[in-house]
Amino acid sequence: MNILAWKNLLHDRVRLVVTLTGIVFALVLIAVQFGMFLGFLDTSANIVEHNTADLWISAPGIPHVNGGSPIAESKRWKAMQVPGVANAVSFTLFFLNWKLPNGAFESCQIAGFDLDSGMGAPWDIVAGNIEDLRGEDTVFVDDLYKKKLGVTKIGDTLELNSKRARVVGFTHGIRSFTTAPYVFTSFKNAQTYMRLRESETVFILVRTKPGADLQQVKAGLLAAVPGVEVFTRQEMLSRTQNYWVFGTGAGTTTLMGAILGLLVGIVVVAQTIYAATIDHLKEFGTLKAMGATNGQIYQVIILQSILAAVMGYALGISIALFVVNSTTNTDLLIKLPWQVAIGIFGLTLFMCMSASLLSIRKATTIDPAMVFRG
Amino acid sequence: MQNLVTVTNLVKTYGTAPNEVHALCGASLEIRAGEVLVLMGPSGSGKTTLISILGGILTATSGSVQIAGREIVGLPEKELPKIRKDLFGFIFQGFNLFPALTAQENVAIMCKLKGVKNPNAAAKELLESVGLGSKLRSYPSDLSGGQKQRVAIARALAGDPQIILADEPTAALDSVSGRNVLEIMSGLARNRNRAVVIVTHDPRVLEYCDRIIHIEDGRVGHEEVRNNLEAVA
């Protein structure tokens, strides 16, 4: 019976193309929309995710990591005295204006970090030496934003908040969820660019001692450092992701797109698989008349849908991977981890098999006497 | 000649009162091994209903159909596929071949369904027996009407069933192909002692049959004995 499933699928090339197009369309739509959603989650809080700090101290009531406001740097010394704290350093993240060579302005976010601890340092460095950031007026930018920032090479000098900024290195793939790219520099340089007083910072990043209880340290910090809010890394990550991805509606829209893709996919696949089964209704009637059981008919229909799912998945995931790869060097991140790729395979099987189940009823309730009616 | 099928007082009613239609009204007949039996009658007389009930495809309202001593009227629905598979071979007016399968695959799939060992080899042998040894890899779309019906005959022979039920097997065929198919079918009865039941309007069939039963208004009408059935018996 398996040969009937296989050959029914392959015999009518036009029908096969229509069926596979339906599956591929649905699959690419789901993969790309969901990949964009994952990309949004990633880019919205990458600055937190890649930060090695265990706890973040900020001004109270900040909506997300990009919305901090200055606090006294002296709080860092109080934090250092809390039991379980191994280190506490200053960190800034703030929106500033970047002046392009043609005189126009672009918005950017300056990330000023402590070079000694490395907390808040850039990652995926592709050119330059991080130690060069100890020099005055030095910055790292991401090579995806070279054009946007008017930068071509190491050594280019531009203006950041009306002060000189010399590019000494590049990262690759540190995307920003907003339209303002990250510019990394030392905390000291950041204070200058932001025109902060020497006694001010935006965040205090805390690294705990090995084995310390994070919640206990957090409680100790809240008790010892007045007028601040303290977040664990996960809390800051969630707050930032929730704000950008769901609060702005961008993520909800993308997630809705993925869900719609799934629904459209189910409908398209159901329609094509259903039509493919109905096309063979007379053959199933003949099989039944000749003694095939309903179970044997199910087997043919389900196998047909599994084969269509496997073929559609192979094509669809290839196209989705192509789309993902084609965005590697753009500021749009579409993520397609292998776990998601496997999940989509399961989803494709589910879509095709559910669609075939709809038509199974039609096929197994055929009156076998139809074969005598011509 | 041995009675293979005994039909007694068979009734089939479609619908419910007052709109019920009586397709069969107490039909009784016997089918014997080794004979070609033709069921003739005008359209709507109940021929197709009768052959469908005989083949376990349709359930009767009342009456009895005993096949090789086994009563099939009243059997649960789920037992009927096995009856159809084990006892019958079917030949249809429209051939009903699977267009995606080659001639050999069309026959092999039925051999497999019927549990024949080495279905591909059995299919090849059956196709050779109907003169289609050179068309094993041909698809139905590449075959003439006569060749398609011969593939259908080979398929009906899969598993060596005791009874072949054929519905208008020559209706779609030209005279040469029609005769060819009828020769094969009558050969099955003569040489393999199978019962061949043909529902037809085609007068060409008459010269190949042993008995003709006329069905009129759901009843068995008069019966004609042809050829040398009595001598065979």
C-alpha cells in the first residue's frame, strides 16, 4: 500500500507542485516570522544578556535597560560593603547624538563600561584591541552600522555629542532593537561624552562572590544602598524584553504574524492535502470494494501526508535558511536555532497529518458500491 | 456442477416509507462454480444492487446469501472487507485502475492486499496470463481500453478468488477488445472452475455465457441456459 501513497503523490506533478507550494509557503512564513520574534527578543536585551554582572543597580522605576537615569557613583562604595559582593563597577547606557561626516546627526547609545572588570564590555570583536579604549575619545562601533554612522575604517574620527570620537575597533553583529546603534567606550570616556559629573553613573554592576545567594545579596543591597532599584540579570533581561518586544507592540505584531502564519499554513495545507485526497476518492473506493480495511486506507492517506510534509519541510527549511543567512549582514536579526528547526518539522508533520485526518473521514465513509456506478 | 452461491428471497429497500424504493423484491438464484452467469435487465431493474450485495459491498434488507456455505447477510460491517478480499475478484465498467501505478503495480497491490507471497512476481505471472507480459511497466494512460480491462482482469484474479463479479466489463470496449476480454473471462470459468458473474446489456456477452438470468423490477425473471452447461453439469 505504501507504493500507492508515494506514487499518488508524485504522479500528478502539477498537484504535487501545488501541494508543496502550500506547505513551503506556510513553513517559510512561520519560520521567518518566528525567527524575527526570536531576533527581537535577542536584540532587545543583548546588552544585558552578554553582560557578566549578576546584579544591576539603577535609579528607581526605570522602564528598561536603555531608559536609565543618573545616580550617585558613591553608591558603588556602599554596594561594595554588602556581604556577598565581590565587585561593583560603574556602567552607563544612554542615548546621544552622533554627527555624521556630512553634518547630519544619527542617534546612538553609548555603553560606557569598566575596562578592568570587563562587565558590560563589547563581544564579538572583529577588529581592534579593547585595551585601546583606555585612550581618550576612543570608541568601538559595530560593523553592521558602519554606513549608518558614516564610519569606514579604524582611525576614522567623528563627533559624539559634540566631542571627538575616534574609532579604534569594530564588533560584528551587536544589533540594537531601536534605530540607535551601540557605541562602546570606557566608563570614563562615557562620562565625558554624556557630560556626567564625575560623581555620577547610570548603573552600578555587581558581581557576587562564588556561592553567594543572589536574592540575599539583592536584599542586602536594597537595605544598604538607599534610593535605588536592584535587578538580577534575569529581571533586567525580562523587563527590557517585555518593554521593547511586547510594550511597543513590535514583538506582539511579529508573534501574531507567526501565529497567523501557522493558521494560514494549516488552512493552506489542509486545503491542498484535502483536495489531493478527494482527487483519489474513487481509488480509495475501489480499494475498499476490493477488501481494503479502513485502517489500510488511513495508512495510505497518512503516509501520503507524511511524505508531503517531509518534502515540503526539506524545501521550506532550505528557503527559510536562505532568508536567515541573507540577513546576516543587516541590522535585522532572524534567528533559526536547530531546536526551532526541529520544532517546525514537528509542526509541519502535525499540519499535514491533521489536514489528512480531515479527509480521512471523507475517504473512509465512501460507499464502496460507488465503484459499480461508473 | 457445485453451487457456490445460493441467494434466497433477497430484499433491498432504499429510503423509508412512504418514499422507500424497492430495488430487490425477493430475488432468488444460484451461482455455480465453473459457469459464466449473465445478469441482464433494463436500467433500474436491480442488477447492480444484486451484484453489490453478492459481493459483500452492500448490505441486504432481508433474505439470505450463502457463499460456500457461509451466510453473509447480517454480518457486521467490519467483517465484510475480509469476505470481499478472500472470495471475490471485481471487474468494473470504468476499469478503476490506479493511474499512478504501472500495470504490474496495479496487480501487485491487490496481490499484497490479499496476502499473496511475492506479489510482484505473482502480478507479472497474472499479466502474462492475460497477454500483457510486455506491458508490465506501462501506466493505464498508455494502455488501450481492452488492455486496461485485461489489467483489471489480472487484478481481479489476484489471490485466486472463487467468484469473479464483473459490471459491464465490455461496455467501454470495441468489438475486438470486447471479445478478447470475454474469451479470457469464459476461460477462467472453464479452465479454473471459477464462477464468473457478469452484469451487462451487451449482446456480445451472450455467446460466451452458460446461463442468463433476467432481472425485472427487482425480481428474478426467466432464466435461459446457453452453451453446454447441462453437459458440463
